[in-house]
Amino acid sequence: MENKEVAISESHMFAPMTAKNIREQVNLIQSVMAEVMQGPSKENPNGVHYGLIPGCGDKPTLLKPGAEKLFLTFRLRPIIDPALDVVITELPNGHRDYRIHCHILNMQGIEMATGVGSASTMESKHRYRGGEKKTTGKPVPKEYWNLKKDGKDKEAQATIGGPGFGPGKIDGAWMICEKGEPMENPDIADQYNTVLKMACKRAKVDGCLSATACSDIFTQDIEDFVAENVTVTKTATTEPEKPHTPPQRKSETAQGPDGIKTATGFIMDQKAPNKGGFVSYAIEGQIQENGKPVMFSTKDTMIIETLDEHRAKGEKVSLEYTENANPAFANSITGLVQVKEEVGDAQE
């Protein structure tokens, strides 16, 4: 009897996931990203759990803290055996290359994926010293990143002054900097531990992406999936119910300079602050193509108090915001525009 129970348990453990299971996993990851993780924002342009690399498109990059949150979510254990999984290659002039294998195990001890990461003291940020960048005080133009993304390196370099200049992050903002002359790092051994940890981090993130199948999750919309075992017809059971407010009201969104947009309407819904302190609002008439409301978020206490006051009084609000590249996440509120007070039916 005991052997039969074990057989049944193992059979269930290795049974293929259904489309419903996969949708639930995608939904869970997106929920964790929306409610727990912090991406790029006005307050933190680099993001905490995932970020955007300039010139590499709008697809977010998973960072080590984000991978750790996903490990916790799915109860996965990243294991690196120092004796077996760390390969060190000695290079000339004291340089080293580290190659790491990270085994991702579930709670039953079954390996779900193996991540691979490498780092070397030959990478320029470790190999060289001197050549500190001196800011020119001018921001890197968007054209530079667009040209770099298209592979037009020479044209991109020309937009920031030609050879001898490069982008540098100064106080969280990308500025045009004048490059100094680099020199070989005379204390390369000081970088061994840093490079080892960098390789470990890369291996863990690589393993997390494979084990959770989320390489594309940051750009995937779960609404693109068809419900399991449901015939696609235009009925109430297969098409989500549209909000009462007609989508045409999206015309109340205006485009301003520097990508700043304005949305005007009554506050239809409000979400409690997440762990990062961000409060999200749904504005009348702001609807995504999938029928879900567009959300706008902020952690500015003055803006939050003002919006709460307007909502309580049933007054229209006008937001200035920057649009998030991923529609699954809230847009960032940058300010408020004073509008003529108008009483309406603000729905809870």
C-alpha cells in the first residue's frame, strides 16, 4: 500500500502542466511583479528588482533581488557547490576568469534548471583604472540610445561629441562625459572576490529565468491566452465584460513635451499602497485594449492626499504622467494639473 502511494505521488509530481497551470504561474509572477517588485521609477531610475538597460529596448531585465523574490515565490533553492560548480581559469598578468554553475532545486530536491554565469577580471570595469569620466553637464540624448539599439554605433557616437566622449551615470541620470586615458589596474587581485560574486549572480539569474520559464514574462500579456477547454465565441463566458465607461473617452489623454502625458477624469478605483509605498489609481475613460483599466501610481504623499480628497468629493482630477512601456504595470504620476471642480458619480 505504501509503495502504491509513493508511485501515485511521483506520477502526479512528473505529470505535464496544463495550459491552466501555466496561466496560473504567469498570473502569479505578474502579480508578484505588480504588488511586490519595484521597477524603474522617477524616484529610482535603476529599479530594485528589475530594470531597463538603455539602448536595449523596452524589455525589463531581471535583477538579482527580483530573482530572489521569484525563488521565494516558487520555493526554489539555488545551490552552488564551491568544489564542483566553480571553475577558475588563470589568465596572464594575474587575471582570472570565473565560470559558475547554479543548480535550481525545488522543495523535493529535484533540479528544475541549471544556470550558467561567467565573469572575468579582463572586463574593462575591472581591468582598467584611471580614465575617470568627467561630466559635461549635458544629458545623453534619446537619439543616442535609439541609434545604439539599431546598431549604428558611429552615428550614435557623433550625437554625444564623437570619440573621447561617452555616457556616464551621474546621480542617477545619464550624462555626456569626457573620457580619460585608462591604465591597467595594478591591483587586479583586489577584484577577485567582486568578479566571483558577479559570476554567481549571473548564474543565479540565468537559472531563475529557466526554472520559472519567465524569460518573456516581462513583456507577455496573459490575456493573449485562450481559456482552457473553451470554444472561442463572442459570448459573455469567453469575452471579458467591458467597464461601463466607454473606451472612446481615452481622447481625454494629451501628449506633452518629454513624453509627459495628461489624463483627466474621475477616480474610479484606488489600490492600497504596495510594499514600496506606491498607491495606484484608475481614472475614468482610461482603458487598455484588453478592457482592463489603465493604472496610475505614485508614492508622493502630497499627490496622494490631494487625489484622495478629490475622490472623496467626487471631483475630476487631471494627472501628468509618464507611460510605462509594459501595460501590465502602472504609469508613473509626475504631477497634478488644477482643473475646474466638477461633481460627478465617482464609483467605489
